[in-house]
Amino acid sequence: MKITVIILTYNEQKHIGRCLESMRQVSDDICIIDAGSTDDTVAIAESYGARIFRNKWVNYAVQFQWALDNCSIQNPWVMRMDADEYLEPALVKEINEAKIADNITGIYIRRKVLFKGKWIRYGGFYPHTLLRIWRNGAGSIEQRWMDEHIVLSGDGTTMLREHIVDHNLNSIHWWVNKHNNYAIREMVDLLNIKYGFLDSDGRLLQNESSQAKRKRYLKEKVYASLSPGARASLYFFFRYFLRFGFLDGYKGFIFHFMQGYWYRLLVDVNMREFEEKLKGDTRREKLIELLRTDYNIAI
């Protein structure tokens, strides 16, 4: 498999060398799309022979689609990676030895999430399967503000056995700030489900069956219909008790509580505050203007 890898970066000097060390074992064409890093991210990536592109950040979906459209990808396969991820050696071997049938357009890979060095195995977080490799030209990214996935123009897929590892090395302070920003993007998606003021990219729900499709259906048809506040509590109860998140130990409790309750509640608090500012005026123009002036989100 000849693969071009796309990685989006912004101040990732802690992670990018580790990521590229594993990626250069499966690819000789790695594209870094940097959003204006002020640390050594770009210099480190250049030392690994990556192609460097720079583009102003809007959101993940816009940045990634820009990469697909502007990186002059010639290899027959494309792979999506985050800077704080890396491949386990067994996955490197599996990719290099893979023989893919002609009818296959996309390849799913399992991902392990490590939080403060702890593998999060319960709470519905493993196995987490994601479409990460696809034939050049057969995939594009959903245009959403949060939880975007690659969607295929064909329906032939397969799954590899081994794992990508997601292991962020930043502090909990950084993690909280990151999720503060995520909460605003998640709010935009939930507002759009409720008010329909933006064009909705519904291609994932029309695609072949996948874990991402099932989760999206539950989010839009079930979770979004529950009352704000209550849904955060119910989701945490589901993850921590019904899906055995408590078996992940102390670090697992922090992760499931912060990501499965605190973050979800933060999204709902932001959404309620936003709706109070609307004062009953739910016109599309009002929604877009308020997002621009108060949240610096340009639709």
C-alpha cells in the first residue's frame, strides 16, 4: 500500500516526533497542515521529511478538506492521523503486509485511548473503530463543527486487527481548555439539530453500517431529544455503570466524569446561555450573528 498521510497541527511539539516516527514506517509521503504553530512543530516535522502546508484555522472539517483539495496527493491511498496518535508496531507490520481486494475503498482501524497513561478499556470507549485509510478520491470529510468523520463514495470496507494509540501528553489544564473550545463547537451542532439554521451534512447516516453511524444516530435522534442537564447525567450513568467504566480505576473515573459528564454538562450550559441571549428570536440571521459576535464563530 502506497499511502499519503495527512496530519493537522497547531503547537504539537510534544507529540509530532512520536507520531512521525511511526508514520514514516508505513508512508513516504506525509503532509503536515499547520495552523500557525509558534513552537517547534514545523521544524520537527521538516526534520522527518514531511511536506509542510500552512492554512488558517476555521475548524477541523474545513482544514482537513483543504488538505485533500490542495496537497496534490498522488498515492492510491490516503490516511488520517492526529498529531497525538501513533501506530503500535503490530499495526505497522499489518499495514505493510496488507493485501487489499480491489473492491475495498475504506479501511477501519481500532483505536486505543490512553488518559494519563491509562488505557480506557470500558465505558464504551473500546473497541473504538474509525475509518482511517481510504482510496484516493473515494473519501471526503463531513462538514460539521464537531465529531466529523470521513465518508466514502463506495461501500466496500474492511477492518485491520491492530491499533492506533491516542495518548495526549499535555496537562489536565490544557485538556480542560481544549474541551472548553470543543463545547462551543458541540453547541453549534446541537443548535443546528434543534433549529436547522445550517446546511446539514447527513452523508454518514446514509453510508454503510459502522460504529460511527450508530453513534451519530443515537446522538441526533435520542441524545439531542433529551432535556439539557438530564442528558449529561444519564450519559455518565450509562457509561460509568452500565458500560462498566468504573473498571478503569481512578484515572478512568477522572476521564469518564470529565469527558462523559462535566464536558456534556458544559455543552448544555453554553447552549442554555446562548438561547437566553436569543430572547425568543430564532431567525437564522439572529443565530448566525450571535455566534459571530459572542463566540467568534463565522458561519
